[in-house]
Amino acid sequence: MADNIRLEVVTPDREVVNEMAQIVMAPGSSGEFGVLSGHTPFMTSLKTGAIHYRDESSKDRYVFVSGGFAEALPDKVTVLAESAEKMEDIDPERAKEAMQRAEKRLADDRAKEKVDIARAKAALERAVVRIKIAGL
């Protein structure tokens, strides 16, 4: 069996994950990438999405991330995210409410001049990804 790799996911506020993993998959800005032990070093920006990793006991785990950067080394993956939440910490009802608020902002033609469209679309994307991860 291949060696494990350390996964560290941190935000400006806290450490979200610090554990060994068999494989780490993350949403790179140019597409999803996977890292196993011994991977060639690289660094990339991240888009909003899910980090999927298999822990030492072969259990699949998921972490929501919103932007940031990832560095892969032969023995470690470090993710510096703007925000991150483990699957079990996501509140599906709160995410659904956020999705509904964003959809309402985007659909209200009378408020188009007052609404920051890019910000509303980003909020919608974050809510949709959280809902997806919570449902896994």
C-alpha cells in the first residue's frame, strides 16, 4: 500500500483539517486535481468547491472551500482557503436560506442597479456547493 500524505486546510481564522490521507482531490482553478504521496511539487489557486480526501481508515471525507491556494509537496498538501468547513459542520438549512436569498437578489429586476451581481452569483455558488456536500 502506498504511503499516506498529510492534508492541512487552514483559513485566516482556524485550522480546519490536519490529518493523514491516502489521496487528496481539490478544485483547482484550472480543474480538479489529485495528489498521492510522492507527488511532484506544485502550487495552484482554488475555486469554490469540495476537497475530497480518503482518510487513513479509507473513509471518504469532504471539506467545502471557497477560494484560496493549494501547495502540493511529496509528503503534504497545504490548503490556504478564504473559508472552509468540514462536511459535518455545514448547516444545510442555512445554506438553503443563503441560496434562496441569492436567487431572489438575482431575479429581482427592480433592484438590478442596487445588487452587486458578481457578489450575488458568488454567494449562490457557495450555497449550492455547501448543499451538495451536505447531501453526500
